[in-house]
Amino acid sequence: MPEDVDAGEVLAGSVGFLLSKLGMTSAARFAEMLEPLGIDPRHFGILRIVAMTEGQSQQRLAEALHVPPSGMVALIDDVEARGLVERRRNPNDRRAHALHLTTKGRRLYERALEIATAYEEHLCGGLSDRERDHLLALLHKVAAGYGTPAGSHPGMA
Amino acid sequence: MPEDVDAGEVLAGSVGFLLSKLGMTSAARFAEMLEPLGIDPRHFGILRIVAMTEGQSQQRLAEALHVPPSGMVALIDDVEARGLVERRRNPNDRRAHALHLTTKGRRLYERALEIATAYEEHLCGGLSDRERDHLLALLHKVAAGYGTPAGSHPGMA
DNA sequence: TATTGTTATACTCTATAACTATA
DNA sequence: TATAGTTATAGAGTATAACAATA
């Protein structure tokens, strides 16, 4: 009977514990929701940054996402194999690849954005709009203590 | 220049993204703070549950923490090698090990609890007491949507 | 025959650093 | 000589399932 053994009341009062637990649980849920699309949250991150900065080189994105170059190769290989991203030759510097979304990639990215929205609804379903705004503000306030840039996520690395 | 490429404003408005990012960042910080003790957050979890339920078997704890039996062996090996936990023979069932904290283990666990408290302070340093309580309440409300028991953390598995 | 704990195997993930092609 | 990208290799981590001791 694991119930005997649970007794986690102490940690229920800890912001750190709850944050870590909720972050992990909800990220796993997001990953499940993306599964029908054949991608995971990191691929989503790649699609997002390529969509925002078409034509950039792999290493530039690797730096921005704090992913080692070899890891970026694997990630781009994944999305390229699915026909979502194209490596184009850069005529100015033929060492570098210019990354672009394919039409299929753009469509899938849009579907992924819808899933992200549905996920957000799912997550905040129990909150009123006011509560959601308040939670967001409080999270930003906590996050301010960690000087991390807005768009980057440690899970990419 | 990664700054050109950042542009994460959209996700800054997402509870899910922030939660996942903050959870991961702050958990990494907690791990760093535990490092001087030679343990990581999972070992802390083991010490905690053993402290709360002295004499339990490995498999009972494994079930409670959703860790596979072989993983529990590795985890207990770690803390036993550091002299923090003892495997005692159970006279009633000599297949099973009864797990107990050593004196050293109890002392180290208490230091780890102090670190956990310091970590919580560090995390919530930017918040007033009222804000902290409010954040906790909102997080609990979100967590209610995921029927996870209070003490368990998916990171143990 | 079932169960506790252990070990062995195989698998995934990832990072480091060597390599190529361009510059 | 330096840089973009790739590949090869080796290491950590982890799960599956076979195994030994006990019930």
C-alpha cells in the first residue's frame, strides 16, 4: 500500500517542489499532445525558431538555443526527415546551411501552435482569467530572479 | 548574435511554457545547492521517504516513488555507499531489506532540509508573503487538474 | 509457484572531439 | 588558419528481463 508511505504534506507547501513537479508533469502532457503530429517539444522549438528567423544557419540557432552543434545536426535531421525543414545552400557561404520551413512544415507548425493553445487551455482550465493573469505575473516575478532570456528553454539543451 | 534570434515574447504569455521552464531551471538550481552534500534531488527524495517510513522494503518504496526495482537498487546503492542508509535484514522475511537512515544519514538529511529551505527563500525572494501564499494556492489549483498525489515527483522515476 | 532484490543486457541519449569542405 | 557542419566514439543513464534466494 503506497498510500501509507506517501505523506508528502510538507512539500505541498513548497513553491520549488510544486513548480518543479508541475513543470515536469505539464511538459510531459504537452509532449503527449504533440505525439499525433510525430514531433516532440524540442522539434516544436526548432520549428518555432526557424519560422521566426528563416534562412539562419544551424550554428546561429544552436547558439541561441544553447544546443551543441552535433545535437543541432540530430535535431535538424529529425525535422528534415519528416519533410518539415529544408537545408538550403547559402550562395554567400557554402559551408553554411540556410534553414527554411517547407510548406508542409509551416502547416504542421500551425497545427502545433493550435495544440499549444489547447494545452494552455487545458492547463489553466481551473482558473478564471483574472487568476491566470495573476499566476502569470507571479511566475514572471519569480523568473526575474533567474536571468534567463524570455524565449529560451533549458529543455532544448 | 543570438539576441537577433531570440524573440520569445509570444511564449512569455504562456503559463505552460513558463511553468516548464521555471520548474526545470529552479530544479537545476536546487541540485547545485545540494552538490556540496554529495547528493542530488533524487537522493534527497530517498532520504526523505526513508526518514518518514523507516524499515520499509525497497520494493514498497519503489512502488510509492514509481521507480523500477532495478533503479531503486542503484539509488539505494548510492546512498548506502555514502553511509547514509542501511539495508538491514528483515527477520520476518529474509528476502526483503528493511531500510533505515544511519546517524550520518539523519544528520545529512537535516542539512539537506536546511538547504531546501534556503532554496525556497532564494526562489521566493522577490515575493511578499501574501504573494507567495497566493502563488502556492494558484499552483495547487492548476495541479488539481493533474491527479498526482501530493508527495510524488515524476522526476524520481 | 510467487516474490525480493540483484545483475546483465541492450538501448537511448548526449557530448567530445576528430574530420571535410569551404573560407 | 579558422569556421560550418558532420560523423565517430565513448560515456552516462535506464529499462527489460533473466536470475538467485527465500517464501
